[in-house]
Amino acid sequence: MLTVWNVAETVAFYERVLGMRHETFADGRSALHFEDQKLNLHQAGQEFDPKAAHPTPGSADLCFITSTAIADIVEHLDHHGVALEEGPVTRTGAQGPVESVYFRDPDGNLLELSNYL
């Protein structure tokens, strides 16, 4: 779950920048799909139970593994006016070394896109 200030703005960013697919379900709730992963969105102040103890926009640190080359990701982010926070850098992923770039979404959440090396 990701708590956001503006669901429509978040959906637009994640669709445009990350190519995620938006889904509306159960009484108008929103989710984003990235490959085989799903991210439910909650509007700040209107969170759906169960939820985090202290849901706050901008408090998430998310990593997505992708097969898209990091150089292509950097070019894509630049094309969409998204500034890199850090990278490309080598880090340790759950299954070994990764090359990563870091940037922020409209709420200030830290996003990491990574390739396994």
C-alpha cells in the first residue's frame, strides 16, 4: 500500500514514467501493476483498513527489479524530466549484485529501479 496526496497525479506519474498499469477496483479504489507486482493506493486521510500504523505520503522506499537496461532507464527518466537522486550505482539485491538508479515520485517517495548483474 502506498499513501499519496493525490491519487490521480500518482497514477499519471507511475503510468507515464514507469509504464505501470492502473486498475480501479472495489468501490473506486486504485492500484498500480508493475510486471507481477501490485501496489494499492490510498488517498491520505481516506486510508482503507487494514493500513500501516502511521500512513504518510512520502515515507516509502520502494525497489523494482526490471529487465530494462539501466542506461535506457536513465534516458527515459531524463526524457520525462525526472531527476536522478543517485546512480547508476552498484548495490546488493535480494539475489545478488544489482545496478540501480534512484529518483522520487510526486509525493517524495524514494524509488529504485534495478537490474541484476
